[in-house]
Amino acid sequence: MAHVIVQVNGRPYTMQCPEGEEPHLRELADLLDSEVQRVKQSVGNVGDIRMLVMAGLMVADRLSEAIRKIETLEEQIAGLREARNAAQAESAALEDEFTVRLEAATARLAALARSIGK
């Protein structure tokens, strides 16, 4: 495990993470710190724990909204897949119908050619 020192609200915190995940952990700490700074600008200094809880709730709210958007997009993708499958099935049916009609027309033309040739 790697040890990383991150800064949140101007205070250092030593955290552990799997090797290679240090940059990601720093990004997460920066995200939390930016939310802490927003809380401080909105409501002032309300104490570390309360500020971290408020910032955590703001991050959770953003996560919740992102999850809702992902679910909506997944539903849209599923609908598009269904529409694509229906269009492919309709296209295959039209191809089959066209093939049958083309074969019938070919047979009629061949019969007509035979009758003319007699």
C-alpha cells in the first residue's frame, strides 16, 4: 500500500491506497477540498466535521445526479437497441419480400421470353 498526504481545508491527511492509485486519490482529495471551499464561501467556517459533512453531502448530491443521468442514458441506449433490432428485423423481412417478388418477376419474364421464342 502506498501512503499519500492529501490536503483538505488546509490540513494534511495521510491516506493509504493501492500502488499506482496515488494520483487518483489526490484528485479525489482535491474534489473534496473544492467542495469544502464552496461550503466555507457559502456559510463561513462552521467547524471541520460539519464542513466535511456538508462537503461530503454536496459530492454525494453530484454523484446521485450523475447516477440518475447514467441510468437515463442506459434506458435510452436500451430503447435505441430495441429500435435498431426492430429496424433490422423489418429490413430482413423487406429483403425477403423483395427476393420473392424478384424471383416471381424473373419467372414471369422467363415464361414470356419462352412464349415469344416459340
